[in-house]
Amino acid sequence: MAQLQPRDFADIWAFLRVVETGSFSEAARQMGSTKASVSKAVARLERALQVKLLNRSTRRIGLSEAGRAIHAHAQRMVDAGKAIEATAAGMQSGPSGTLRVSTSMAFGNSQLAALLPGFMARYPEVRVVLTLTDRHVDLVEEDIDVALRMTPKIDLMSAVARPIAPLHYVLAAAPAYIAAHGMPSGLEGLDQHRCLVFGDSGAAASWRFAQDGASAQFKPAAALAINSSQSLREAMLGGAGIALLPTFVVGEDIRAGRALHVLPALRPVGMFGSQVAAVYLHDRFLPQKVRVFIDYLLATMGERPPWDAFLSDAASASQLC
């Protein structure tokens, strides 16, 4: 089993410079060394780790599969070192560098992307790279600083999950659909309606609800199944039927009157959990760019996120009646 020695850390630095510059010669120039010395340093590191880090050709240098994973770890070592230097100096000039963020397609498109201009205006030295994907990303392997996740269970073996905002769900339908088919009077009335479900098959899971301290279930006969919340919203707005959706997708539509809140006395329990969480690697020296980004999300979302404004409006209206 490979074991790093203190002398290997200088070789790690050489490896990082080669990857960053794409050249042994340029890495040597920046380090005030020679091309031969830098090449030997990378070779020593490969022997110490017992893996091949770089794929070399006459035209380019590229990372091997093992090299990509090790490069992400090595870069975080450098970031931690910079944080230590800043702490020792007793000051930091301000958040800077590249902030890599990942979240789902639906949340990124409907909410997060619109919030980024405000963050970038406040912290102009931070460059944001936002990756939208519905698959689970590995923070280390894919070099992600913060992942905003909506899932009932988060693997926290080496990560921290900070709640950012509550996650609510509603039944919603277009006004035209309700005008044509009527509003269901209760859960049992949904049997008479076209139900739009999230999924990639016609066999929908049961919709679960909380009502007056009790729980209830309804098995929808899916008139339409789509594995995209955004596409499900579009079908609902087009009058296809009643859909169960997260409020971050449909909340603004309900507030603006483009959609109606169906059976508001019911509280759906959604498949994506009950909160939006910011997940990041456990690190005593949390980079300032990560810290201020999470603080910004808490300030702009928080316990009462803007997409849930219609819920507060409905509660206020019911108190006035």
C-alpha cells in the first residue's frame, strides 16, 4: 500500500503546476526549476503512489483516471494551505477564486440561476461555475465546492449538510383545467381527475399527505408521467391535469394566478425530502468563497423562501376570513 512521506509533498506541488500549465517546461519556469527536475518529481510521486498520474504524448499532457481523482485531493491541500496562511496573517483580502456549485436541473433553472447575479455583484472576485444535473455528484471526484441537494437521505461520511430552505409540495392545476373539470372536494375526488406524476413509467408511486395530524395516501392513475419537474409543470400549465410539484417549481405560478392550489388543506409529502441542503466537504479551513456563498443562500432563501410567498398569503387571507 502506498504511503506518502513528507518529501512527497513538494512533488505534489510540481504535479499540480504541470496540470495547471499543461507543460513541464512552463511548470519548471514558474517554479524556478528545470524541466528535468519537474519530470523527476512527477515520476517520484507516481512511484510513491503506485499509480500513473499523467498521460503524455508529443502534443499534450492529460490526466489519467487516477490522476483526475488525486488532482482534486491535491488541489484541496493547496487550498487548505492558503487558508492556513491567511489565518496566520490574520486577514484575508476577500472571497476570490472559482466556486464550483452543483444542483438539480429544476432547482438550478427555476431558482438558483436567478440568484447568482446578486451574489456575483456582491463578490466580484468570485467566479461561479454552476453544473446542473439530476444525478448524484461526488464532491471530491468532480471538484465541487457546494452541492445543493434535495433528497430524504444525504451521505455525510466526509461532508457537511447545512439546511438552506424548507422544501414544500402542492397539488396544482391550470385554471382552464379546473374550469372544465371542477375542483376536487377531497382526496377521494382525485379519482375523477387526470393526474400528472413524476417518474419515467406509468406505474406511479402513491401520493402521501398529512392532514390534521393524520396521514393519507392516494394511488394516482397516471394520465401522464414525466421524469422532469419542469416538464411536468409545463404540462400542468397547459391544462393536462393535476400535478404534485415542489413549490420552488410552481409557487410563483400559483402566486401569479397561472396555476391554482388544489386541496390546500392537504400537505403533500414529496419524494425529494423536506429541505434544500448545502452539502460541502468537512474542512476546518472552509474557503471564504464557500462560506459567503452559503451565507448568501441563507439570506435570500432561508425559512421563508420567496417561492413559498403564496403559502404565507393564503394563511393571511384565511385569518382575515
